[in-house]
Amino acid sequence: METIPAVAVLIIKDHKVLLVKHGEASGHINGVYGLPAGRLQKGETEKASAVRELSEETGLVILEDDLIEYHSNVFTAEVKRKGEKTELYAMKVFVCHTFRGKLQSSDETEPEWVEIARLDEYDLLPNVKDAVMREVKW
């Protein structure tokens, strides 16, 4: 199975994490939550991809300089997709504390602030809870 490089943006504010719920137009299974994330496009840097994905999936605007390299290694997981397909992703996570704009849904995702203490109540993509909990400082 080929490994697909991907990036994600981790934003934590007021004991909540910004997640996106995947919908009909997404390749992910409907109703599954994940970090704002996606595949790198050809010729795109990891930070440029993270800026683009966050904007596309949440409506928020950030700069590459707003992204902080996550202290952990890349998260690798097999992810079930629509149509009984499974793909292997290597997701590099960036932390972000500064952002602008207002949350907006897209055709693929609906952004939502989720209380970190309630993450177990959500259907999460692999490694999401682990990534969040490694960053929580309370």
C-alpha cells in the first residue's frame, strides 16, 4: 500500500479543539471527525498545503509563519474511505495559535469547536485524539 503524504493543522482554544466533520462530498466516511487536513499537492510545501487545507475546510486564514512544527513524529494510519477503500496516510501536524476569519462550512466539511474532554464521544479519524492530547497543556 502506497503511503500518502498529508498535513494537518491543530488549533486548541479555551479547552476546545477545532475539528471538521466530513460530509457527502468528502472522500471520508460521512460523520467522521478529523483535524483540518489533506494531501499535499504536487509542488506544494507542507506549510503551504496546511494553509490551503485549513482555509478550504474551515474558512479560517493563517500565514505559513503562524504554523509551529509539532513536537511529535508524523502520524501514520490506515484510513477507511468511502467505497470500502482503505488508504495509508503519513500526516504531519502543525500547531497554530493565530488565525483570522470566521468558521465556514464547505461542500466536504463542517468545522466545529469540540470540547477536548468530550473527544471520546465523537467518531474520530485515527490518531486525532493522540495528536490533540500530546499538545494539551492543562
